[in-house]
Amino acid sequence: VPKPKETVDKFLVEILSDLKKNIHHRLWRTRESCSNALGDLVRTRAHDDVILGELPEFWLLLLKLMDDIKESVRQSAAKTTEILSRASVVVCNVEHGARGARAISTILPVLLEHGITSPVVEVQTVSIVTVMKLSENSGSLLSPHVHIIVPAFIVASATIEPKVFGQVTTMVSGNTEDKEKLEHSRAQFALASPLVNVIDKCIRCTDDSQLEVIVSKLASLAKTSVGLTPRIILLQTVSLLAVYKQHSMTPYVGKIMGALFSSVLVDRSVAVRQKCAATVAVLIRYAKQSTVDNVLEKLRSWYLEKEEEEIRLLVAQILYKMTNTAADTLRNVHAAVIPITLYGKHSAEPSEREQWELVWLELGVSDLSSISTYLEEISLLCLTSLRSTAWNHRIQAAKTLETVARVLGSGYHGDRRDKNVEVLVESAGGRVYPGKAAILSALANTSTHNHASQVIQVFVRESKKTNKEYVSEALRAFTTLLSTIKTVDCWEDVWQICVPHLQHQQPEEGEEEEEKKKKVFIVESPVQE
């Protein structure tokens, strides 16, 4: 051909048609030649309107060719896709205006639907890299496509994690501490991923009109996504939406919050749960008041009804994050927050109790003023737990009511105190279980002379139990009660309890002479005449 350039220009349409027809020919040499020829054409005529119009179809053909059975064909296709990637980035530049917008609207769907979702690693990699480059150069042209890019990247994130993480996870599965450390490392790796940077750029240029579609897709992914990395990146995406869009997110917070509570928040991974707690705290700042109330009610029901320690600790962690991130929002709902916080401070679990103490400190309230103000709410919560079938809930409620009585002192009176005593008396019945003495201690500190007759009968009954440790605690609580109701004559009742312990025990056979001395239980009582 004497004039190759002019000839190619003249028959460009026919050449392209022939290449597209034979690029998947049965002969590998033909496939490879077509791939190389296509690469040359795109490289030398990247700005030709005919070439630019065919870019989406070229992507489809080459992505399929990258999975060819012949290695040399795969290598040729990989080189051509690199050329195609550079050409796509150039034509989709924001400086090209409407032309760039048309190009990106045809190229992106191919990369997202056929490239990123491909099971072939090479295909997925070149697609992700190309979209990342597009996000750097396309700017506002990406805005109409954010609702497609973000979910696609979250799904694709499952494949970016090194395989060694999976191997190490299997190795440390039996060690809880090492497993948690590894999960946190994986979470940090996921947040440092280039995919998160692309998502960040996309959200920055998102139009408010797209929020409903984006939130709907994120809510759907929250229910269906599996794996630590996708869920961490999903939660980061939700946080970014709240941070950048703020009050524009208000109508949609309830929907995404419901999805998080139903799936991600109860994930087995500690790292995912903690990240979700932080995300909920960010969202709550921009939620409607009804959504805030629903979230707090959900957390309250979880804490009072769930038996899993992880879930109960998670409730405390969420509220702690809220006190740091959304203090102004919580200030309006102290009536819901303070009772559960005070109740949580009396948990039997040290880690849980410590977390609730941090929440109380962040709330910045004093014991006396907060308990006085929200006495009714605190009492109702404790009475619900005292009627629970779970022993730990009864004990925790009793300790809370004991604290209420000690803090309020003489200011604790009226129908509310009478009602609390009534329920404590009711809870003191039944068989002995570990920690039941806390109910008697609370009863002793809450009762007054108005309840003396009924309460003394409870202590007389409980002091006759066969469990020696429990009886000892009951007698100690009884002395507290007697010091409170000094004006009540209950000598006969006290005598009935003390007589069995004041009797001499018969020495056992074989004991040494000095051990055969009489054994007397000395019961000290602070009762003053």
C-alpha cells in the first residue's frame, strides 16, 4: 500500500467492522492479530470520532478476549485494553464538556457491569483502575453515575483483600483476642483502599436528587453484603454521605438505619460492629426526632431483652459514640438516655460497666440532679427488669434502685418509693439464686418505717433459707433495715432468726480437745435501744 495512512483513513469504517467480526475468530492467530490491529488504531487515532464512538463495543470485545484460552492472545488483549484505558480517560475528561459526558455515559456501564463484576482477576483489575482514573479526571461528569459506581465498588471490594488475610484468619480462629486484632487490621486495610478514595470523590460530586437512589441501593447492600471488607467500606460510604450531605440526608436516615440494625449491627465481627456503631452515631446527628426516638427505643429493648454479652456491650458502645458525635441531639432525649445509662453502670460485666461509666461521664450530669429529674423513668425501667425471668436483670435493677435510694436519701419519698418497695418485696420471693442478696440489700435501703411490717416478714422468711452464704448476706441487709426503722419493735422477729445461730453445735467424734469448745455464731446488730 503506497499511502498507508490515507488508505486506513479512507477505509476505517470497513477495517473496524472486519476487526470486530474476527476478533473472536476460531483461529488464535486471527484473534491475536485483530487485537494488535485494534490497539494500533486506537493509539494512533484516539481523537477520531469514529474510534470514540466505538469505544464501548471495543471494551466489551477486549474484556471477553482477556479470558481467552491462548496465553499470547490474553497478553495481546491486556496490552490493547491498556491503550483503550488511556484513550477512555482522555475522552472522558471534564474539559471536553458535553462530548466527555456522552463518552462517560457509554463507557462506564460496560466497565461496571461487565468488567468489575467479572470473575477474571485481570479483567476486574483493569476495569477498577480505569474507573479510578476516570474519577480523577472526569469531576462533575461522574455525578449522574454515582448511584452505579458506588454499589459496584462496594461489591468489588470483596476481591481486593490479600488472600493471606483469609489464611491467617483460619489459623487464629480459635484465639478470640488474636482474631479481633486481625479483624481490626483488615478493617484498616479496607479503609485505606483506593476504592474508598474513589467513593469519596464520587460522593463529593453527588447531587442531592440522587440521594434517594443511592440510599436505597446502600440499604439493599447492607442486607445482602457478606464479608468484612465490603461491610466496612459500605459503612464508610454511609458515613461519608452523612458528613458531606448532612441535613440533605435527613429524609433517608431512617431507611438506612433500619437496614444497619437488621443486619450489619449484629455482624459476628467485632470490627464491623464497632464501625457500625460509629456510623450510627454520625447518622443520628441528621435524623428526624422520630428516628432518634426509634433508635433509642431499639437500643433499650436490645439491652433489656438480649442475653448475648456482645450485643449488650454494643449498645453501650453506640451510646458512647453518640455522646461524642451527637451530643446536641442526645441533650433533647436525656429522659431516654440517662435511665438506661444508670442501669448499665450496675452491670455484672466489668467491660460493660466500664463502657457505661464512660457514657455517664460524657453526658456530663450529676448523680443527684439526674436521678431526681428522671426518677420516674429510672424506676419504670428497673421495675420492668425486676419482673424479668433473667436473674442478671433482676440483680442489676436491684443494684440500681439501691443507688437511687442512697443518692436521694431523705429526698426519696412518695408514691414512687412505695411502688419500688412493693415490687422489690415481690421480687424477693422464690428460690435462692446467685446474687439474689442484692434484692434484699436494695429493699433494706429503700424501705421506711411505713413498710416495716411487710418488709420484716420478708427478711424473716429469707433468713430461714438453707443457703448459708445467702443467709449471711440477708442478715447483713437486715441490720441495715433495722438501723433505718429504729422506732419499730421487732424483737420477736429478730429473736426467731438469731436463736438457731446462737445454739451450741455438738462436737464431732475424733476432734481435738481444744476444738471441742462450744461454737457460737455472734450476730452483731446495730439496733439501739
